[in-house]
Amino acid sequence: MRVLLVEDEERLARLVAEGLEEHGFSVDIENDGLLGLDRARHGSFDAIVLDILLPGRNGYRICAELRADENWTPIMMLTAKDGEFDEAEALDTGADDYLRKPFSLHVLAARLRALIRRGQSPRPVTLEAGSLVMDPNRRTVTRSGTSIELTRREFDLLQILMRNAGEPVPKDELLSRVWGSEFDGGANVVEVYVRYLRQKVDEPFGLATLETVRNVGYQLVSDE
């Protein structure tokens, strides 16, 4: 499995590369955004790991330009620990997943393997699950043409579920990705926000597409 790592902190890049290689990956490193973009365009990689703050071209622009080129190589974005909107923007520009710094190399390797298993399928501008449609760029959600107003947390939670439609997403993963790994308010906040979502995207339409998967987490299924 060949991975392109675009990270300007040279020491961190070496550590990440060494860690991934211990997990069976072959890693190419670029420390500049423009060089990373060129390498991604002309190389053959199973996945790309992108930092956001890069010289030459930031990670958001690299990701957006690759998707505009219809390059569907899975992209993992490395986001700032305290970047309040980093995760949402990473997904909005076409990234498949994100990981907050500092991160575990074991988790990074596992996430990359999961992305590679999914393959290089086109990512539509909008996300759809039956009559439920989300536009991540405009941050809008509709069901059968009816607009649904969501808070930022609700939107981020629904976006993860829609990107994994038909597949259970563990509760602890939802907690980490929406509220952050340092959130200490308790895992029941996920249940609370799933209930909020059901009250907005399901119940007014007589549907039950947000399902609880016992001992795992939650999944979104199509109403069609």
C-alpha cells in the first residue's frame, strides 16, 4: 500500500513515515504543498495524507484541486488540535477522513486501511441517502425538497452518517470526530444529538432512517 504524505514538519513527517512503514505501508514524503500536489497528480498512490498548513499550497486547496481533476485517491487530512472548523472544511473540500494532531500512528494506519478498502470511487458534490440530500459546501440539508435547519454539531454528525450510509458508525468514533478526543462531557451526548436529528430529519416525514445498531453505534439507511 503506497501512501503520499504531505507534511512540512520534517521531523514529524519522518516519524509518521517510519510508523506507517512498520504497519506495512510504503511512504513517499513531500514537505511543500505545490510539490505535493504535483506528486499526487502524477504518481500512483493508494492514499494521500495531507497536512493543512503547508508552504506553497495549503491542504484544503490541494484536496479541492485533486477532486476538480477527478482524482479520487482517498485523502486523510491532518487537522489542528484546536481548529474549530477544520474538520468540516476538510470534508467539504473533498477529503474522505480527518485526524486531529496529536494522533496515534495505530489509529492513522487503521483509518488508512479502511479508506483504501473503500477504493477510489467518485465523490459527488452532494451527499444523498434516499430523499435526504446534503450539500456540504453550502451546509444545507433537504428531505424531499423541504429545507431542514441544523445546528453545526447536528450537521457534522449527520454528515459523517451520510458519508457512511448503510454502515454502522461506532459511537466512540462519532464522539471523537464531532466533539473531539478531549471532550469530557460523556458519550451520552451522541445519543442526545441523534435524538435531535431524528426529530428533524425523520419524524416530521414519518420515517425512521437513523437506526441504532446495538452495542456498536448508529447508521443511516435510505428511505427508498
